[in-house]
Amino acid sequence: MRWRFVLALLCSLVTGASAAAAAAQSTAAWAPLMLLEHSIAPGTKQKFSYLGGRTFEGAFLDTAVFAARGSQPGPTLCLTALVHGDERNSFEIVRTAFAETDAQRLSGTLIALPAININGFRTGSRYMPDRRDLNRAFPGGTKGSNTAVVAGIVYQALTTYCDAVIDLHTGSFDRANLPQVRVDLSNPRATDLALRFGAAVVLGGTGPRGSLRREVMEAGIPAIIYEAGLPLRFEPEEIRAGVQGVRNVMIALGMLTDTATAPTPAARVFASSRWLRVPIGQGGVFYPDKELGTTVSAQDVIGHIDEPFSDQRFIIRADAPGTLIGMAVPQVVFSGYALIHVARNN
Ligand SMILES: [Zn+2]
């Protein structure tokens, strides 16, 4: 009974605050940002917990909210991280980007949800406490599973406050992603932000149904994903590139007046991608023979699998030309396991 009360209170708090804040933004001059029960004055930053007081029942909602209100008017950029709780680079990108934001020099507002799956962050789990994938649960709602409720609250916040969204991820399980931005190339506003992020690779696609990016895009807000590195790690190079990308998007939106960095070499844009999987009937220890970022031709050897008992070696070849943008690290693999992510232009 108490749990229901806490949830109802939270949901009404979000809807009430969001509606009031949205109305205030559209009618008033540049004013303090009203977010949940907090007022963030122009030129200042605040960090607070989504759940004001800790409760056992609501612990899955006890995530951090960071907000920077610029001293000058401008758009609102929102950053989301740890939708997958084990993708730790994403948290560090958001934390660093926020820490390096000087609200006095900012035009507009930066709102960050750096640890949406806070329990997964603590335990190293991709999934929510109820074992669901949060990135298939958007737009969510006010009823249903723990995951559906968290998705609903995040979706409502993003669609109420944000003019653009960057959702941050890494490869899943023991796979590494070449730093890349993913975007729906049919949307010019989102594509412009994706290109100006400054990653060397931009990959087209809408994302799966229920993913944060796809559902937010369908609500009319340009949203892009930055994917970089491995889960369960803090990788300085990928993190620094992500922080710089966030800054580049802030510059593109007119929130900062700095000079953006360009990717070196210039960004390669791919229309689609596909995974090469372990052929049925094969399995063993996988070793890559090419590095991430390599451009391959059809039939090029990309990796091999050593069968541990028979000493047989299975060769993994490219089935078409493309660029390697994601790859499993050496590990035990079985039939059907996704090994190598290949970006293409068709
Ligand atoms: Zn992810």
C-alpha cells in the first residue's frame, strides 16, 4: 500500500513539476529552472537525487539528476547514461561533461541523468533489478513493472524539458565498440547533431522499438547515441572523445561559443550494419585477427575460433565489404553468438 502511495506521489510530482516548468519556460523571460522541487537560478548548477528522501520501496528511483542553468537563454540539451547499468564509460562522460560546464558561460540548460539504472551501476548489471532491459521499455508509463515505471518517468522528463538528447552507451557484454554516433539519417536535425558530435563513424538506423532514442525521436525531439568501448570499464580515451563530442553538440546548439573539434579523419557515414555470428555447429575460443575500424573486403579473414578439444580452427571471414565497428574480445563463444559488427553503405 505504502509503495503505491510513494509511486503515485512521485508520478504526480513529475507531471506537476514538468507541466508547470514547461509553461514557465515558454511564457517568462529567462528565469530559474524549476525541476522536481528544485529551483536552479541562471548561472548556477545543482546536483540532487530524484527521490528527495530515501525509501526502501522507491530505491530503484533513487537516481541522480544534474542540472546547469546557463546565465543566458538558449536550448536545453539532455544527457542520459547507464540506461544499461554496466556501460560505465557513459556515466563518466556525463559526469565529466557536467563538471566541465561553467554555467556562467552557458547559454541554455544542460540536464543530465548520469546513472539511470543506478542498481546496475552498483552491481555491474546491464539489466534492471526486475531483469528487464530498460532500453526496450520506453515510453513506459505509470503502471506495470519497475522497468516500465522508470522508463515512463525518464521519457516524460526528456519529452517535457529537452530540445535535444544524447544517450550514451558502450558495447554489450564482452564486446567493444569503435567510438561511433548512431542516428536516424532521415531526420536532418538529428543528423546534423550526429555529424557535429565529431566521432569518426556515424551509423544510420532508427534503433529498436522501445529504445530511448527511437521513442524520443518519435516524440519529435532529435536524439543521438554515442557508443564507445567496452562495458564494465572506465576507458579514458573513449570517455574523453565522448566529453568532447558533448561539447561539440553544445557548440552546434549555440550553448557554448568555443571552437568545435573535427574528427580525424573526417566522419565516415554508414547507412546500415549487420552482425557476423558464430556459424551453427561451431564454437570454442574466439580471437579477432583485425582491429576495430578496419575496412574489409568480402572473404577477408576477420578472426578465428579454436575448438578446444579437437584443435580444429574455424576461420571467420567477411561476407561483404564493410568497416568493423564492434567486436567481441577473445572469449569462449557458441553457435549464433554475435562476434563482429560490420557497417556498410547499403
Ligand atoms: Zn547500451
